[in-house]
Amino acid sequence: GQQLNQSPQSMFIQEGEDVSMNCTSSSIFNTWLWYKQDPGEGPVLLIALYKAGELTSNGRLTAQFGITRKDSFLNISASIPSDVGIYFCAVPAPDGGGFKTIFGAGTRLFVKA
Amino acid sequence: KAGVTQTPRYLIKTRGQQVTLSCSPISGHRSVSWYQQTPGQGLQFLFEYFSETQRNKGNFPGRFSGRQFSNSRSEMNVSTLELGDSALYLCASSLGRVRETQYFGPGTRLLVL
């Protein structure tokens, strides 16, 4: 079935460092999403990408929708301790009469102050 | 605008019991989706309801069921609980179209003993 391959699985970085994570798929998607999940909470949408090649920023976060429509990456610049959490890439996919969101396995980010 | 709310937040059950979880979507949202999150399988789609109708369903056994009421509130039920049903159950609401952002609730953490 449809699957997203997200890497890396986890990252241990120093405060102030930049972070990069990516997501690939064998299928083409028209929308790529990036969510962050804090412990004990549900995922929160960070960035939504709707057009191949699109580069979108949200504060220190920048995400790009790959030209092939099969991949996306997320960069975090100058990381801070509150960036700790799990980052998920996701794609909404039509399914039956509605849709479902397919999630990557997540990248667990640890930031050392 | 109030966010997605889920009750209860935490639940402990024993094998063989059944459980009902509740989700109240953001006002005006007619689509409610349910996801199961476990460390091993990540975020897996359970089902989606739109205007009281189940539009699609993920690959879960028939013990997992749901419904949606006329006010868009949704419930999911798991019967004959198994140890492997221990997970964080997340509800997400949206306006119902593929490109509409899904907003997640904080989840219900279910522990089956």
C-alpha cells in the first residue's frame, strides 16, 4: 500500500544547530504536510505544501515539496529546546468516498541545551 | 474557536472488556477521523465520518467501530479488548475535503491489562 519513508528516525543535536529531515514515497501526492507532536498531545500542523517545487517557511521552519511530487523535506534553523518532539510528514490521500491521512514513522528530535 | 476535544484522556481496561471514546470536533467541521498511534506501528488510520456516514475505513478488525451524531460529535468503540489495543487514540476534524487541514485532539491513552 501507500507508504512514506521518513528519515532519520531520531536526531540528537545541540541547541543552535540546524536540522534537516525528509520524507519519500514511491507514489505521487498533491499535498505534503508536516506535523509536530509534543509528548501527551496530538499532532499539530506546522506547514502545508500544495504545489510541486513549493518552498514554504513558518518562522524557523522551512519545508519544500519535491519536484517529482514524491518527496518533501523539513528544515529547522537555530534549534531551541522547545523544538523537542516528534515530527511527522503526512499526505492526505483520497480513499473511498472520503480521504485519509497517511503518516511517516516520524523523526524524534532531541535538543541539548 | 475551541479545538478538538477528546474524552476521557486516560483509560485503563482489562482484556475482554469494551470501551467507548468520544470526540467533539471544531465547530463547523463535519468530518471526523480516528487514528491509532502505537510505538511499533505509528499513526494508523481507523475510519472517517462525514455527516453521520462512514466514508472510509482502515485495515482494522470489526471490533473497532464508530459513529457520528448529527452535531458531528463522534464516538469510537472497541469491543473484546486485547492487550495490543493499548495505544493513543487520536481524533481529527476538518471541513471534509482532501486539502482541508485536519486538526487533532490531544488523544485518549488506552491501557489494556
